[in-house]
Amino acid sequence: KVPSNLQWVLEQCTIPEDNGRAVAEAIIRNNGRCICDGAVKDRMGTASAHFMDVNAKDTYEICNRTPGSDQDIHSYRSELCGILSNVLMVNCIAKTHDIQEGTVTLGCDNESALWSSIGHGDISAGDPSRDIINVIRYHIKQTPITWLHRHVEGHQDDKKDRQLDEWAIANVEADKAAGLYW
């Protein structure tokens, strides 16, 4: 269950038809993969997140609006909201299916957001998104899952005649979903 103060993270959420069983099996096999992306337009931020490598009906899809003042809203913060969406949903699935160990690789096209949330460095006291980073780190520590991160180059679909791998395709899908959620 997601704490009431974090319900906004799962603002629009499609739950897997199998209640997360396929996602749980991928995590237990140490092959869990999820992706997220953020978008900003007209001083408003949005994020999208989903799990990869399972049938469409057995994955989750999440979209949310980035909280904060006009000065706080930027792509970095929106990306963090996508990361938080994946962390919370994976943790819910892990609890539901009593996962004792497993691995999830989280892909994102913002290296700073990946490093600050899943990395092991200190958070700058002046970082306006440290509130979200602290929540992500807290919830990562609350699970037996090993979290890895992978930088995925963004907007690869803008490059003509470029062959896209699975991560790039998933990033394009997340980018489109975030860009449509206004």
C-alpha cells in the first residue's frame, strides 16, 4: 500500500491484470526492467513510468503531475517523479508477491536524476528536489530488491534511420505518455 501522502505519485495508474505476477517473476529472475521519463511545458511538469518485458496487459503504466512551485518545476524534478513512480509500484508488487530478493534495472534519460536517486552520493542541501530524492532513497531501502540504473539516451526517435533497441523504444513510449499527460 502506498502512503496517503504519496498517492499523487500514482495519480493515473493502470494495474496489471495479473496483479503483478509477471512483473514479480521478472524481478525474482533478476531481470526486472522499468523505464520513466518526464516532461515540462508551460511551467507544469509530468512524468510517465512503466515496467518492460511483460505483456501489455500484465504491466503497469503510471502518469503523474510534478509537484512544486513554478521555480521548482524542471525536467530533472519530473524525471525524479517518474523514478519514484517505478520504485513505489515495484515495492507494492514485491510486497504483494512476497519477493525476498531480486533485481530491477531502472532506465531514464536524465543521468543526474538516476545518480541522485539510485546513486550513493550526498544530496546537496540546495537541491530543490531533495524532498523527492529522499523519498526515493527511503523507499529503495525498504525493499529487498537490488536497484540498478541505466542511462538511456533520450529522443532517439528524432534521429532518422536509427535502429532503436528495447530501452530506446521504451523511453520513446514513456516520453510520449508524459508529454500527453497535461
